[in-house]
Amino acid sequence: MIPRLWRLPPRNVTPSFTTSSANQRAKDHHRQLEAYGYFLPMQTRWQDTDQNGHVNNSVYYSFFDTILNSYLTRHCGLNPSLPKSPLTGFMVSNQCQYYKAISFPQIPVAALAVEKVGRSSVYYRLAVFPPKSTEEMPSVDHHDITDGFFLGDPKLAQFDPLACATGSAVHVFVNPATGKPENLPEDFRNNLQKLMRPA
């Protein structure tokens, strides 16, 4: 019988168990409330639920789209309704991972962080946090639902600190007339960088 030879990986190769534990730590971090900077409560609707009474998976993408566009229009000055807007964002990538179901009539809070701001692209991290109590609705007002709030707001104490879903998205901003990538304006870039959080 020939003895089995054991070889060590080359020095520049990271063992897969190290990479996988680093990935798990990043996933765990992305489920934490503190990993995000901007929050927007979302009113679930009866029509959002599936036959099991859970909010349908596709609705989470709607939550993500809503918080992204809310921040861009209210805090970065993006105006998509202008007939000749100088800048428009194309979603080139998005994904969602689900951990726990939510249901109508719960009011979860969507969360947004920015991982990277490029010349014309923005990489986002997103999450949805359920309310802590299934018996009581979180106390949010019209201003919270339209403008959102930032990390440190006392209203966040009403929400579970562990996300029920996390996701990511990438926007590429283009000139709508040419369809070519456009440099992000300085004030637009600065307002996005306010949401930069360690990955």
C-alpha cells in the first residue's frame, strides 16, 4: 500500500476554512443594526403576503428600492422627475438573503449603508429589521415614513437588532441623454459617503 502524501497549500493561498469563517463574520455583522446609517419604516400591506401569511420575497426588493430612492432624492438631491435630468441610476446588480419571515400588519424598518462610491457607481448594503414586538406596532409618524431617520435615533429601540433579511445592490449613474456613465457630482458623492460603514 502506498502511503498518502499530505501537502500544505502554497504560502499565498488562504485555506478555504479561513475564508468561509471571514465570510460568516461579515454576514453576521451585516445583520446588525449598527452596520447601517439610514433607516426608513415600511408599512406592510395585505397584498404583500403569500399563502402562508408571510411577506413575499419579492416585496423585500421593493423595500430596498424604496429606501435607496428615498435617500437619493431626499438627501442627495437626485430629481428623477425632471424632463432633462442630468443623472439617472441604473441598477446593475442586487440580491437578498432571507433569515426570518415578517407578516402583515407589521411595520419593519429598512436600512441602508454605502460600502463603496466609485466614479459613477455606488455599492450599497441593505437590510430589513422586524419590530421587536408582534403585539404592538412601532410608534412611527408621517415624517419618519417620508424622510426616515439615522443611526442613533431613539425610535430604533423598537426594532429587533438582528435583520430578518439582508441584501446588496449596485447603481451605475449615467447621463440619460447618452446612456454613458457620468461622474457623480461632489455634493451627491459627499452625501453618499455619510453612510459609509465598514464592511
